[in-house]
Amino acid sequence: MFTIVNCIFVYNCSMIERLKVILDYYNLTSSNFAEKIDVPRSSISHLLSGRNKPSLDFILKVDKAFEEVNLDWLLYGKGSFPKNKEDSTSPSLFTQPIKNKSQNEIRESEPTSKEHKVPADDLKTLIKVILLYSDGTFDEFEK
């Protein structure tokens, strides 16, 4: 059995031990933790004692409430806690190639007044995303 401190570095500890690491990291009591993720206090008590196993709803509430929690770490003990930027499993818009639609696909799905002659096998990468808001402001995200 590993201690909570070792659980941060050794990945074969249980999910319950990883929940204890989260409580310790945020310096929360089980009651504070229950309030933060909006579950009954008895649920936390039953989980920490090993009586019950965490539900999917519970895990999603933990993931939503604590930004530093890496879901792979919480579920499987893989990755690290607190989350590193490299641990993010979400694909980046700037690193994923985008396959162009062929001319026929464009005509069928999106009527347009301009003729676009794009080879079907061409790959593009995204370099900038601009979000326009209704109040006239905008955000730009560049590679």
C-alpha cells in the first residue's frame, strides 16, 4: 500500500487514494469537498471508506470543479497531478491537419457564389482563429 505522498509519483494506487491526494492538495475536508462538487457528504464518506465506488456523475463533477485534475490520472493513474499543460488530451486546433473538401462536396453542402478549385488531397493547417462577439469585441488565437 502506498502513502498519499507516494501516490503522486507512483501510478498504481487506487482511485480512492487519488481522491485523497486531491483533498490534501486543496486542503479540503470531506465536507468541503462534497460541497464543492455538489454531492451529499455521505457519498464522500462512503467512497473514502471503500464502501462505494465513484459513479461517472461523481467523476465528471470532480473534473469540472478542479481544473488541475487530469482525468486520465484520476481514472487510471496515468499522467500527473496537478495537470501539466503537456497532459492535456484535447487536440490543438493548430496542430491538427484539416482536409479540404473536394469541389463536388462544397457544391453539395455549401452553396457558394465563388468557384473554388481546391485539390481534394490538399491538407491545410489552421494558423489563426478569430472569435467575434455580439458586443463588437473579438479574441484572436494564433499558432
